[in-house]
Amino acid sequence: MTVLFHGNFALNRARMAGVLSSSLNNPTFKDKELAAPFGYGPPFSKLYRSWLHKTGMTKMGYLWN
């Protein structure tokens, strides 16, 4: 699989792992709750959830509503 990024986007593995871990430990968390520990808003979690799906680590809709 080829993964392409926008010119100013850097995929942060630590953040991705944190979002994944938090969502597995708290499956009812919404985007706002997942983003809070990182100091960001809901779009942050939405972006990382999308990349978790694109990398094959999750299935959209499986861990999140």
C-alpha cells in the first residue's frame, strides 16, 4: 500500500498509538474525548482515526460510532 500525505502533514506514530490505545480502553469515547489528552479538538481524532483505518489497523465504524 502506498500512503500519500499532504505537504504539511506529518503522521505522528506516538499520537496514532495514543488515539488507538485510548479508543481501545474507552470504546464509548467520541472524537472530543479522544483528542483531549493531546490538547486538540475533535478534528484531530477524526484525522487519526482515518489514518488508523487507511493503515489497516482498524475498520471504520468498528471502534467508533
